[in-house]
Amino acid sequence: MGFWAPKTVGIFLRKSLVISFLATVMACQNGDQVSSIPYYNSPDFSPHFLDKIEAKGRIKHHIDHFYLKDQHGKIFSQDNVKGKIHLAQFIFTRCGNICPEMISQMKIVAKKFSTNPEVEMLSYSVTPWIDDVPTLKKFAEEKKIEAPNWHLLTGSKSVIYNLARKSYFAEEELGYTKDSTEFLHTEHMILVDRDGRIRGIYNGTLPLEAEQCVKDMEKLLTEN
């Protein structure tokens, strides 16, 4: 098996059906005050369907602060996503396995939101010691990544890996015990709301998952 063995389609479809069903039940019980988009507070990705007041008190996990550079050599930090929703994925430019699929699915999102100032799309490099700014810029040109709000990010390995594991829960089955020097691998795309809280996880290799992500992002944009 390669570094990144994708999860089965069935697992993600079953998870989506369960989340959709729970959201419907909770919304009916609470007069539509509960968000249909769950909150995630832990690496096991147990969904929490809450209204805004409940979420403020119960959801303590937020994406941590970071400072990196994008493919244009510009500093990109938590300040750039503050008050916006963003979608994150973890790739590397020399990946010949699932990364091309992940880029393709992110393009589905970019096609919908490339001109929306309230949305950012982030592709963190998990081999930042190879993927410097010029390499990311060349990669973006080759892959025709043209959306102004799609940022390919590089910088400190420790910063990226800590973000992936402790902020985005990108390898949820590994928890916090994974050796930080080991190669990070995940096919997940993680959706984050305006307040830095995780609201969705998707298989970044599946078009159906990308399409569901777009729908969830549209809903999040309507939340105040």
C-alpha cells in the first residue's frame, strides 16, 4: 500500500447519511434553530448539532495561529482567514498518487467560490523542505490553479504538521501520539467556519464529496 490509502466510498457515504439524518431530527426538535452543519470538537470527528449559543459554549476547539508563505511568496496567516470560511487540504508537489485527484476536487470548490471574498482555499504542503515558494508557483502554473483565493502554503514543517494533526485533526485515527518526524498523509479536506471551528470533513479524492462540500459551504456562508 502507498502512503495515502483512501478510505472506502462506503464509509463516507454512510457517514454523510447519518449526519444528514441527525441534522434533520435535531432541526425538527429545535424549531430549525440547530445548524444543519455539525461542529467537530475532537479528533474522532463526532458530530455536534447545536444552535449558535450552544456552540459558543461547548465547542472549544479552534484552528491555531500560523504564519506561512503562499505560492506568490506572500505571508499568509490566521489573519487572512479571520471572519471567513476556509477549506484546507494537505498535499505535496511530487505526489503522483492521490494528489492529482485532490487538486481536481478542490477545483470543483474553486469553480464555485473563486470570486467570493468570504472564502479561502488552502493547500498545505506536507513536504515543505522540497516545496519552496518557486516550486509551489510552478506547480500552480502546471495545474492551472488560478483562483486568487486558493493558496498553496509552505514554511516550517513543525508548524504545518502541528496544524494538520492538532488543529485540523487531519489524521484523526492517529490522535496526538504520532511521531512528528514521520511523513504526514491524509486525503481529507477540512471545512472551517468564520470562527475557526471545524464544520466538515470530506474525502478529497471523490467528486461526490467535493459537491457535498460546496453545498455545506453555501450553507455556512448564510450563517451570521
